[in-house]
Amino acid sequence: MSQNVMVTGAGKKVGLGFNLVLRYLERGDTVVATVHKMNDGLAELQKTYKDKLIVLTMDIKDSKSVEAAAAELRNKIDHLDLIVNNAVSVSPDCDKGFFDANLDYIARTVDITAVGAMRVIKAFFPLLKKSGMTALIMNISSEAGSISKCYRTAQIDYGMAKAALNMATMNIWNTIKDEHKVNIFCVHPGWIRTDGREDNPAPLSSYEAAGILQELFESRREDFEGHRFITNEGEDYPF
Ligand SMILES: NC(=O)c1ccc[n+]([C@@H]2O[C@H](COP(=O)([O-])OP(=O)(O)OC[C@H]3O[C@@H](n4cnc5c(N)ncnc54)[C@H](OP(=O)(O)O)[C@@H]3O)[C@@H](O)[C@H]2O)c1
């Protein structure tokens, strides 16, 4: 059955978001790709997939921008079956350790990566509720967001943002779970060559990772019992 799918942060051709968009288009779904601004990669896809691809522009740091994008989408489609919160942003000091990083950068990373996903869920929730199936929210998290497994001394902003996204996932889950109408998970998507570089040792291309996630998402759509933080291999991951 074809779906209406929305993926945030879909602008980078070698990135996970763009490749999720491509995978769902290849499956015959209607796909909403959200970006900061339109780019050549999505313009190319639009030539092939025409009105099956809707490109929405929004800044997830700004509630008004997200609400305006949701209003625009309500004029184009009547429901959503899946939202993938994929957008992320890290600070210029991401690779520095605690004593060297400018701590004033951290709030912006958390605001975009965690609160941004929350803004998206809130604004687009009415469209999810109109799905004819159990609608699904998949928050792309990271093993870096696990507090209990934390081993890093750098990437503080990134880890904090993903941990915050995980907390948001649990809070929203508690809010919506009893209705059994919309389901939600946070997902570690695997180690992926999202920079598109051949010398990147990560085992998965973004296109491969997107295919694996696509299957995982469908396998969890009706799962209202299991752990909320899962890996691309379908395993539970500790918060
Ligand atoms: N690569 C891995 O091995 C790995 C591992 C674990 C988790 N992940 C997760 O997988 C996801 C995809 O990774 P990626 O490298 O493909 O992501 P990415 O390209 O770095 O980020 C995705 C998009 O987020 C958008 N974005 C940033 N700030 C935004 C804002 N304020 N409003 C709207 N969009 C904004 C960016 O758009 P602009 O370019 O226009 O700013 C960017 O295209 C991320 O959530 C990442 O944390 C990756």
C-alpha cells in the first residue's frame, strides 16, 4: 500500500535524508522532502517523480517556519503515514573536548536536533492523525545519544542533542501511546558514509542504510509494546 512519507533534512544528496526520500519514491510513495532551501539534487528528482515529490522549505529552529510549512502541506495532501526526523546540526567545536569546546554553541545544536524534531511532530501531528493506518514517527537518533553507553570525550553537543531527542521521544510516547493511533521510536541508523567519501570506513552507504531503515520502520509500525530506542538491526539500545 502506498504511503505519504515526510523526511526532514533531505537536502544533502549523499546524506541519509535524501536517500530515504529516493527509496520511498522508488517504492511509489508520495514523499515530502523538507529542506532549508531547494537544491539541485531534489530538483533533479522532481524531474523524474514530478508531483510524487513535494519539497517543503522550513527552518526547524523556528516554530513559525515549521507551522507555516505544515499549513502549506495541508493544502497539498490530506494525511501523513510516516515522519522521519532526520535533520541534524552540530557546532563547529563538535570534535573538541570539554576544556576546549565553546560551550555556548551547545544550545543551538540541541535546539535544532531535538527541539526541532519536537516542533515538527507538533505541527504535523494533525496530518498523522488522519492516516488510514497506524501512523509512525521515526526520530533518527544515534548510539551517541545513549547516556548509559557513553564513552566519548568529544562531540558533547551532538551527544547531548541526541540524548535530548531520546528523552523527547519517550515523553511524546507517554503522551500518545494509549490511543494506538500514532507510534514513535528513536533509531540509531547504523554507521553510514553520509559524507559520501570513499575513504570513510563506515560500512553502509546512505542508500544502503535507507533501504535497511525502510524495512525496519514497517516492521515496527504496529509495535506498541517494545523498547523505544532501537538500532537499524532491530535491536533494543539502552537509553
Ligand atoms: N553518519 C552516521 O554514521 C550516523 C550515525 C548515527 C546517526 N546519524 C544520524 O543520521 C542522520 C543523517 O545524517 P546526515 O549526515 O545525512 O545528516 P546531515 O546531512 O548532516 O543533516 C541533515 C540535514 O539537516 C538539515 N538541517 C540542519 N539544520 C536545519 C534547520 N535549522 N532546519 C532545517 N533543516 C536543517 C541540513 O540542511 P542544510 O544543509 O540546509 O543546513 C542537512 O541537510 C542525522 O540525524 C545523524 O545524526 C548518522
